Amino acid sequence: MRISAVLNNYCKTFGGMVFGKLSEKNRIIMRKKVQILPSGIPLVDKIWRGFYRGGSYLLIGQHKTGKTLLGLQYARECVKQKEVCLYFTSIRPKELLIHAASVDFDIQHYMDQNQIILIRVTPPEELYDGSDADSFLMEYMKDLELVVEQAEPDKIVFDEMTPFIGFQDSELLKDVYAHTTEIIEEAGITSLYVLRDPATVAAKQLVDSIVSLSTGVVYLEKKTDEKKGEMIITPNIGHYEGQVKSEYIIEPHKGVVLELIDEEIKKKISTGGNGKRLEGNTPKFLSLKRRGLKTEPKASANYKYSLNIL
């Protein structure tokens, strides 16, 4: 049973709603000028002012770095904007409700209002025998496209997507991911895909292959204190303020918040990140088209470390 097979039952159980065919709403949005909307992710909103509408972003981090909390903060910001969030999760619904309650987010209320459409996905390794994993994962991605078409959300959270990118062929993964994200982006939907920090060379190659196709990356790194960490935001397209890092903490009832903004980051905020004060409007946003996209050499390999913030 893949994503599409669980859609109807799961949404009915948790107050979600299945919509008809894709309307013109999101297509009209994409024909308008590019928008930047608050994301609920503190460093992103402080430096970049939010995410581009229709962008695809990755949230990468180790276990217990606050990835799920940030996904919930992103969803909470979505409903604040009176928009609909399609939320894929691989954890038990009760666990997600508890996580949401820890940041004072009554997710059940918004599910009842059909602003949050919650879908639990079964990890693919529980469903196939491993003989042709790539074909199975390709079908999973097609199911994702189908569910998005039915639900017509404004935003997507997929927490977490790691099991669904375990292709044997990294080039095939790149092609499939590019195709799926392009369809979603062209509908004006902003996506946040959550990934586990790769622990092996093979896993890193898979993650790098989709980093290069994403609008930007939010990377979380854990400190000795499990409630503290370092957040690094790295643009791949647009967001000319550049790559920035800051320490963060996890606070009860608030979730992931910035612990401090140091002088370098304050300077970056005031100058637009390049030492020169911005004049007029924000620089024109580059196209989100994926086919034939040429990225800078460092984009896929150094999303964590190329911290040229001054």
C-alpha cells in the first residue's frame, strides 16, 4: 500500500479533506510576481525574510536536532497565513500531536478546519522485498504527485523523506526528484522536505544529488547540550543575502528559536549580505525551472561548510 492507497482513509480519520482536480488557484499565483513569505523558521525569516513561494527546500539534520519541531513551525506559519498545508509524516499521529502541543500548536484544530491535511506514510522498506527498489520508489514519487494534485495545498511538509530517496541509481533519483518537484513548484506550492543527515558516503551522494536541485537548505547540527545546536541556511537559487549560521536553542512552548544574533549576522541583515546596502527592491528572483539548471560548483557539496558570510 503506497501513499495514494492510504489517502482517503487517513484524511477521513484525522479531519483532512480530499479535493478535486488541480484548480487554477496555484497557477494564477505562479503567474504573479515572485513572493517571499514567512516560513516559521527563525533564521530563514530573519535573514531571507522567508521562503520563495513555489520553492523546494531541504531541512537536514541529525536525530533530535529539532527537525520535526521546525516542520511543525513551518506548518503553523502556513495556517497563520490562512493557507493549506499537506503534511506527510512517518511517525504515529499521537506522537505528532504531542510534538505540536509542545510548541503550543493545536494541530488537531486546524485538521478539523481542513487547513492541515495529515497523511501518514509507510516506510518503503516495509512494503517491498528489495529486488527492484528503484522502480518501487519511482512509483512512490508518482503517488506523491497524485496526492498533491488531489489536495491542492499551498505548502507541503514531508517528514521525513530519507527512506524515499534510497535509490540505487543516484542519477535516476535526480531525474525523478527533478520531475516531481518541478510539477509541485509550477503549481505555486512551497515544499519543505526533511532529511536525516547522511552518515555514509553513499547516503551523502544521494542527498547531494537533490541538494543541487533545491532552492535552499536548512542544516541543523547538534551541540553537546541536546537542547542547543547550530543552524546553517544555504541558498541555491536566489536569496542573495547568502549563507548564514547561528546558534539556536529548543525552548518549551516556543520550539526552535535563535539563541543570539552576533555582530556579523547583524551586519549581514543591514547590508544584504555583501557589505553593500541594498537599494530599491529585492533582486529579481531566478527561475525555479529545474531542467537544464546549472548550479554553482559548491552548491551540492558544501551546503554545510561554505560559510562565506562576510
